[in-house]
Amino acid sequence: MQRFTELKVWQRSHALVLKLYPLTQSLPADERFGLVSQLRRAAVSVAANIAEGSKRQGPGDFAHFLNIAEGSLAETEYLVMLATDLGYLSEATTTPLRAEIDEIARMLYTLRTRVAQGER
């Protein structure tokens, strides 16, 4: 079993978090306990669930945590869309982020499918 830090999908998810943190600092101060907090938590949850699931007993448990990561990634995508629609972030900023989110989603789906079938 490889360490979660060696999984490309975890590396990309972690990099997404590192991109989102500075971006959320530019959001209005009155969103600090709303959109900023929710977006950060959702993005962190993706990488955290990959890490936690990788240490679970069997492939079914790992697949379950990967599915939770997929849900958190969908939440992250929506919150990025919302921040854009509210005018807090520009399309130029969020278009590459959403492309990265799409790629991570594909990677998570592929890994979850393989893990659920007993592969790694």
C-alpha cells in the first residue's frame, strides 16, 4: 500500500487547497464565517478524506471515503461558482480552478472504481 502522499489525486487535491486559501483572503470580510469558511472546509475535506480512507482496513472503506471526497469536491465546485456569480472572484481566476476540479473529479472516480473492484 502506497502512502496517500504518493497518490496523484491527493497531490492535486492538496495543491487545490493551497490555491484556494489565498484566493479566499480576497473575499469580503463579512464572508469570513460564511463562504470563506465553507469553501476552505470543503476543499480541505477532499484531501483529508483521501488521506483518512487510505488507512482504512479494506477496499470498501477506502472507496467510501473516496466517495465522500467526491462529494466534498462537488461542494467546492459549487462554492467556487457561487463566489464567481456573486462577483467575489473573476471568471479568469475561477476558470482554471474549475478545470482542475473537473480533472480531480475524474481522477477520484477512477480511483474509487478501481479500489471498489479490489485494485489499487
